[in-house]
Amino acid sequence: MGDSIRCTCQRCKVSGLTWPAVLITLGVLFLVSRGHWGYGIGALWPVLLVVIGLLKLAEAFASTEGHIGS
Amino acid sequence: MNCALHTEVEATGFCRNCGKALCAQCRRDVRGILYCEVCLADMLARPQPVASGVSPGLAVVLGFIPGLGAVYNGEYMKALIHVVIFAALVTLDSSGRAQPFSGIMTAAFIFYMAIDAYRTAKARMLGQAPPSSALGGWSTDKPIGPIILITLGVIFLLDKYYSLGLARRLLVGGAHRAGSADAVETNGADIIGGDAGWATQSDARVSGARSPG
């Protein structure tokens, strides 16, 4: 039963956003690459690095107050 | 917030295990980590973790393959990060402009992944919490990993930006605009253009897209 409790501390919330953010970023990058702006996915992929880095940075600075679990 | 047990007393911390608010009387400090008495008693009553089926030897072998060592340890986000960084380094390496720096960095990163997979697997085998990353931790007080990721991303974006010659094209486009209105008409796609060959294709595409209208 204890394992089913979901931690709602700030760090875990930000951590849970990482995968959705990666998927959304990939979606946006592919959309942009298919547009007529002239930017291919080959030029835009570093945005993914920046997005993951920013989320991990936010996770590092987020509060762990009320954290549940290890 | 007040203590969960002594509701009239201000809480001074939270149990790491159940998240319950604890006052100074209820908190049990174990090497800087707070627990409530109930959780601490449960932990002491729990049998010690036995060695799981995790093999550090296998982890180090898989660790040489980008992302696979982290996947073996159940760290999927870390696996994605490893793959993206490896892809970035290989891209930098294949451009040939950053040699021998990129080659050395790629080799170092491959060994880093293997060692990281080994350390994590060993901790898992012993039933301990995974050690912080060798890069200083992805989510600790010293977020060196995220800063490296952002820096790499910005460097690659700038690299693409300049290799596509956007800044140069913008400047040239500006000069055209300043020099001749006709030039602006014919080179309207300069703003999104790249280097000579790439811009030509882009110009053609944009011209084609605009001409029917």
C-alpha cells in the first residue's frame, strides 16, 4: 500500500514533467522541421539537450519538502 | 504546518518515508535524514535487503553501449541523456572541426557511462540508494550535469547557427536592403537562408511557395 503513495514534493513534480516535456519538444521540433522555415531536425536537435538540461536544473533546485520515499 | 501528532506544535520537518509533518519531539534524525518513529520502527523490523539479481559485471559491459547500462539499472531518463550526449559528441566528432577534443571527450564519456553503470548496479546489488553521478549529480545541490547539458545544447545550436551562416546571411540581407530595393525583392528569403547552397534551395522553396499567391 505504501508504494502506491505518490510523492507530491516539488522535486518529484518537476521530475515527472521531464518525459512529457521531452515528447512535446520532439513533437514541436518535428513540426518545425516539416514547416517552411528551412530548419531541419538536424539543426534543431540541440534544443532537446537544452530542454532536458533546464528541467534537470529546475529539479535540482526544487524543494524536497514533504518528500515521500527513498 | 503543524505536527501530525502534536497538532498544536509547529512542524520542524517531514518524514522522508511517509511525508508526515513532525515536530521536534516526533522527529528521528538518522544521519541527517528525518523519519517518524513508526517508519523508523518499520525499517528496523524489515529484513535486510539481500543481494538482488543485479550484476555489476554485466552492467559495466552494457555500460559501454550508450544508454544500455542505465537501462539495465532502470534509469531510463539517464539512458536518454546518455544517448543524446553521445549523439552530440559523435556529431561534433564527425564534423571534424573539433578534433582532437571531441574524440577524447567521446572516449571519456564511453568510459564514464560504463563506470556509472557499474557503481549504480553495485549499489542496487547491496540494496543501497544509487550513488550520485560522477558528474556531480543530475539532481543534487551541485547540478553540474544539467549545466553541461545546457552548455552542450547552446554550443551545438550556435554551431548550427553559424555553420548555416544565418548571421552572415542576415548581415548580407541587411546590406542588400540598404543597397537596393530590388535586391531585397529577389533575396527576400535571405532572412531564413543558410550558406550558399543551402540558401539557394531554401530560396527556391520559399519562392515556389510564394509565387502562386
